[in-house]
Amino acid sequence: MVNKDYTTNRYMGISWDVFHRDARALASKLMAYGPYTGIIAITRGGLVPAAVIARELNLRLVDTICISTYDDRVQNCGASILKKPDHEGEGMLVIDDFVVPVDQDIWLLFPWDAELQPAPPLVQS
């Protein structure tokens, strides 16, 4: 795989409201497949969704697996495991970023990655 620069990609901004709604919808669907003993969040994208889903499913055990596949906006040639979870096995739910299918050439701009700033008008004088 060749390094891929995402700075020229299309972006899809996700608001806190949409993020929370989708995370709760996923938790609702996951209820049918439980019970779960805990969650393993894939960092960093899965940390915030894991927190919402842990709350909704009343799970207290949340662990992480830390994987690096890109630096800022450049995808590297492979995945590096930086930390393995302490809790593995049956009943653990693995959570990564996002619940809706998105084209691979779209860079998701999560609310925790974005800054609020005024948007310029479409037509400027």
C-alpha cells in the first residue's frame, strides 16, 4: 500500500447531535446481540463512540487497543499496534469510528476534531 495523503480528499463534517444519535442507534441495535462483558475501543476514533455505547448498554469495563494507521492526514503502509487490550475474549464488544457506510475517499471530520468558526457567505461582495 502506498502512503495516501488525505488533505486533498472530500470531508464530511459530523455534528455532536448526529454523532450522538447514531451512537445511540447503534447501541439499540447491539442490545439484541448481548449480553456483553465490556468494550474494547479502537483508538482514537472509537474512544468517544465507546463511551456513549458503554453508557447506553450500562457497561463499566472499557479497554483500548491502540492502532496507528495514519499520521495526521497521511495513511501509512500498514497498521502498528501500540497497545493491546488487557481484556480480550468472549463477550467483549469492539468499537471503532462510525456506524454509517462512507466512501473510503471521504475524511470524516468528527466534532472533537473540528473547531467552531464562522463560515463565509457563499457570495461575497
